[in-house]
Amino acid sequence: KKILILNGPNLNLLGTREPAQYGYTTLADVEAFCKAHGQTIGYEVECFQSNWEGALIDRIHEAGRQYKAGELLGVVINPGALTHTSIALHDAIKGVEPLPVIECHISNVHAREAFRHHSWVSPAAAGIVVGFGVDGYLIAMDGLVRKFVNSAA
Ligand code: DQA
């Protein structure tokens, strides 16, 4: 089975974008260590980044089909700023229930500007990882496995 790592707008700039906030690790590095971690825990990792809301929504619909076909365990998504704006992303995740989606933010959004405190994605998420830097992606992957595989054992 696979785990899908989705990244939204501006996360292609990781490593050079506001490093005080997001660190110096690039998206390519993040995707590489997610894939390596996947090997360790026994899951193939697929990665997709887009700056376009619709492309992310299309990918979530596709993930819903992969989940139904038994090919996908779940999704880790960092929706970037769409977190705070996108009811369409919320609806896309609700629309492919019960596909498990873990929301992940590199920074602690609750310690930042008030406009980052609300998430449209959170009510549709199976879990949320916030403020662990880029390690959050790995924590979210482990959380997905612990909640949806190990808990059933
Ligand atoms: C982010 C937090 C968002 O508020 C911001 O718009 C991002 C990145 C994070 O990973 O901390 O693009 O999702």
C-alpha cells in the first residue's frame, strides 16, 4: 500500500521561503526522507505538490479512488494557506470519506497571526500535526499507521 504526501501553495519554495518560519530543508529533501521513512515502515510513498487549489482537489478525488481500490492507506496534507481559505478542500476531503487525511503544518500556526488560527481542513481531518517542523510529515505518517493499521490489530 501507499501513503500520499500532498503539499499546497508555496511549499515548492521550502528551504528558501521564510527560513526562520519553515527552516532550510527543501521540498525535494522532505519528499526524499518521507520516501525513505516509508520504506522503513513498509509503505510506498507518493508525493504531489501544486500551487493550484483545483489540482489538489483532483488529486484528493484520485486518492479516494486509490483508497477504495485498496491501494492507499491515507494522505498527509500540508495545504499551505489554503488551510485558512478553502471550503472546497474541506468538501473534497469530506467527499472521499472515509479516506484518512492527516493535516500537517511545519510551523505552529496557533502561535502565529490570528488569520492562521482557523482551518477549514481540520474538521475533515483524521488527525492534525502542528509545529514540529518538517519532522511533522514523518510524525503524520506514523500517526496514520498507528491510528488506521495498528489500532485495528
Ligand atoms: C503552513 C502554515 C500556513 O499558515 C502557511 O500559509 C503555509 C505553511 C505550515 O506548514 O506551517 O504555507 O501550512
